[in-house]
Amino acid sequence: MEDWQDSVDLAALQTWMNHQGLGRGDISPPQALGGGTQNVVVKFERDGRTYVLRPPPVTPRAGSNDTMRREMRMLAALAGTAVPHPGLIASCPEEDVLGVAFYLMEPVEGFTPTTGLPDRHAGDPDLRRRMGMALIDGITALGAVDHHAVGLGDFGNPDNYLDRQVARWRRQLKSYEELAGWPGPAAIPGVDKIARWLDAHKPGSFEPGIIHGDYHLGNVMYRHDGPELAAIVDWELTTIGDPLLDLGWVLATWPGDGEMPVPALSVTPWEGFPGARELVARYRAGTDRNLEAIDWYAVLACYNLGIILEGTYARACAGHAPMATGEMLHQSTVQLFERALRWIR
């Protein structure tokens, strides 16, 4: 399968950067940055400065360019806020330079815990406990941002946001039927039962705000010198909705309390990380949002994330992603739906 570092038109990128006033001379060969399963980012240098290029996946999905445009707008809006995020350098919403929309961001000095812990963090359970709390602090800060004040009043449609969720993700799952080789949803336990439960128990109201939309330990980077977040990354599902869903995603993917780690999002060693109830208490202490229905958000997150991960499996079945990755993510999907079934019984 083609890699982005081999397919980027460096001459075109270099010409575009010239027009943006971003250095002189040649661009170094791009280096793929690992850690994700859905997307690829690449790093390169020019004129003594390091850049990170964020394009759509190698095999773009429907709406991939619009997703890039949304990401670049969100990162621009978060500048100057308390939310840890990659700094946006420049963006190209047009598709005539590289054939896709893309943007350049500052490199993040940090690590993704799902790809391995540095010795300092691996050897200190107390540091890992504080990492768990920092994860919650990240979405507490994000949910506190006034989206109107940062120019995102028209970024999403919060009207009936919760009412639309199940139908939206059901359509997403059905769209995978267009990918040849995908066996279908029969191997995913409880798809219809969970959807009916969510529709029957959804909260009656919520306070709109910015959500990341895919928030878990695989989409954050931590500082090498401590437990704090260096950046929240992968903003492709960001919108204006109910920020409690981000907390739901954390709970849906969190080991402990009898739940096994989601294979695609496991962290080793785990000893020291706080329990799910402690995470909820940490969030409650930093917000005035009503957490009475937080279990519903956790079940919805299992449903949403499971369907997202199943998409990579469906693309793998069609030859558009590595099958080993697809099978691992399908296993994660099954585990998430089984977890949701245990919670609604």
C-alpha cells in the first residue's frame, strides 16, 4: 500500500510554502509519524524548521477533505485557549496543490501512551495516576471554551444533537456494505439492542459546547517530563455537540472495574491509573454540567467508537487498509459492543 511519504508532491508543497513565506530551499524527505490507525501524519524539515503535514488518509474516504478543513479551523480557533493542542502553522483548504486539503502544524514534543510508556512513566504508578487525571483535565478545558467567542458559532448544529446520534452512526455502519469483502454487522453483538436502548434512555437536554469526538488515550500525547498533556490530536470528528460525550469515550475505553482494556487502546503497565469513578469525580469537580446520565454517554461512546473502528476492518476487507490492523480493530469493536451490553442489562 502506498505511503504518504512516497506520494507527497514535494515540489508542489515547496512552491506553496514559498508563497506562504515558510522558509527557503529544499524540503527534507517526509518521515511518517506512527501511533494512529485511522490516519497518517508526516514530519519534514525546511530551512531549519520542523513541520508536521496533516493530509487525509492515503485512500481518502468520503468527506476526507471536508474533515481536513474542519480540523484546521478548529486548531485555529483553539489558539490561545487552555486546551493543549498542536499549533497550526498554515492551512490549505483548497485541493489544487496536493490534490487534497491539508495543513501544517507544529511538532508536538510528547508520546502517545498506547504505543508505549517512557521509562519514567512506566516506572512510577503515581505518575500514571496523574496522567489519568490530566486526560480528564483536557476535556474539562475543551468543554469550558465558549465556541461562539472563538468564532465557531456556525461550526456545528447542536439542535437535536443527541436525538440524531444513533441514526447517524447506524447510517455509517450501513455504508460499509459498499466495501467488497466486509462480512457485515452480524459478527457485532447487540447492534440493534444497544441502538434501541440508547433511543429509549437519551437525556432530555444538554449544554452545547465543543467536543473532540474521538477522545481516548490513543488520541492524546503526554509530556516526556511529567504527567501533563502535551496535546490532544486527531480532531477529525470535532464538532459542536454535547461535551459529556468526550467523557463517555474515556469511560468506554477505560480498563478496570471488571472491564478488560480495548485491544487497540491498551496501555502497559496499567497499575496506578485511576478508576472510572475517580475520573468522573475529577470531571465533576471542574464543571457545572449535569453528570446524572453519564452511563448513557458511555454506552453511546461504545456504539460510536465500535462503528468507527469497524470501518477500518471493512476497508481492510476491501484491500484499502492492512488486514492485521483491521482484524485488531474488529476485535476492539466486538469488545466495545459486549461492554455496552453488560452496562445496559
